[in-house]
Amino acid sequence: MLEIKGLKVDLEEEEKSILKGVDLRIEPGTVHAIMGPNGSGKSTLSYVLSGKDGYKVTGGSALLEGADLLEMEPEERAAAGLFLAFQYPVEIPGVGNMTFLRTAVNAQRKARGEDELSAGEFLKVVREKAKALKIDADMLKRPVNVGFSGGEKKRNEILQMAMLEPKMCILDETDSGLDVDAMKLVAEGVNALRSEGRSFLVITHYQRLLDHIQPDVVHIMADGKIIKSGGPDLALEVENNGYGALLAEVA
Ligand code: ADP
Ligand code: MG
Ligand code: MG
């Protein structure tokens, strides 16, 4: 699904190397987690994959189902099936959530060469998905994220993900101070959307999130590289011993 090889990334504005050769291979239908100390480059990896400005790729490659992600515009990446959940969801006053979702879904269908959904068709799909995710229909009528609680924003993010039906979902939940309830929401959302053809990359600072998600593979990132990969036990090891022991072991 996603194959990253030797990815090196600098900041565009100043000469600073952030990613120093990241290798990562994610098979279809699997959930991978990346953990790591603050400042190790986890968010940068997700930004670069989604096409955010401000970074310069100086080496390596990133393929989504064999297609060169790094050559695509951000909207092309989305159309190709990449989804990045924002750590800090934007509020859009004056734009109803339903309108926003329908616009996003239809823009993506158009980019994929599919017919747009009519208002009626869209309504049916969004109601079904909202119900499956236990999202109150009321939330669909309100302006996007305006006045939403932390938990509601998380639910909304998961609903966006469900509506766009991505193949490769990247969730960067780092440092955002998710409380336990919000963490559970994210985990339930991910678990509800897990499927054979869909993969997840969950970036987190905390092992707790992984109690609820059960990743197939856990990677530890430090100083711009993945320094160790393993099964779910690796997350527990970090929880028990901290990053220090791992870093020393690798050094
Ligand atoms: P993580 O998500 O693992 O905490 P980040 O990817 O946010 O790490 O950051 C990695 C490093 O890159 C940090 O040292 C951070 O300060 C630096 N960095 C990332 N983006 C910028 C930026 N736009 N300007 C300056 N420094 C940045
Ligand atoms: Mg950070
Ligand atoms: Mg981060």
C-alpha cells in the first residue's frame, strides 16, 4: 500500500535536516504505529506524505500503490486514496458540516472520474455512516467544527475519513493532549474502518492509544529515522522502560 525508501527531508526555510532516511513498508489491511520522542520527525513524515509546504525532499521515495506520491499535488494524493487526519481540526464558520462533507466527497469522486452523488444519495450515505459511528445527526447540521468539543471534533474527523473511504489513513495524534475518552473515540473509529483494502499509520506519543487499537506493527522513530520495528510488544516495552533504553541499545 505504502512504500517509503530512504526518505530524506530538510526544512525549506533553513538548512536543517529533519528526516534522515526513513524506510517503511505498509501492506494492505494492516495497522502500523509510529512512536517516538518529541521532535523525532513523526509529524514531519505525515506532512511530507500529504504534501504540506515548507519541506524539501532531498532523497528517497514514497509510493502509494506503486504511484509516486511525492510528484502529486495534495489533492491528487487525496484522490489517490491518502487521508491525513489533522491534529488540530480547523473550524469553518458559516459552512455547514453536511455541505462541507458533500463538497469534499464529490470533489474526490470527480478527481477519480466517478459521478458526483446527488443530494439524496449523499444524505443516505452520510446518515448510514454517522449512525454506524454513533454520531449524532445534529452534528451534521452545525458549521464545521465550530464550538465542537474535543470529542466531537474527533468524531467528525473519523466521519470525514469514513466518507472519503481512503486506502491509506494517516493519523497524527501526537502531543495533542488527547484525553482518555477522545483516545477511545479515535481507536473505535479506526477499528470500525479497518478493512482488507485499507491501511493505517497511527502516529502517537502514548502507548495508551495502542491499548485500544492493537497495531500489527510498531515502529520507533528517533532523530529522523526508524530505529526499531516490532510487534505490539514494542509499545509496551517503551511504556515500561522509556525511550532511553532503546536509544542506548541502538547506539
Ligand atoms: P515530532 O512530531 O516527532 O514531535 P516534528 O516532525 O514535529 O517531530 O519535528 C521534528 C523536528 O523538526 C523538530 O526538531 C522540530 O523542531 C523541527 N521542525 C519541524 N517543522 C519545523 C518548522 N516548520 N520550522 C522549524 N522547525 C521545524
Ligand atoms: Mg512534536
Ligand atoms: Mg508531532
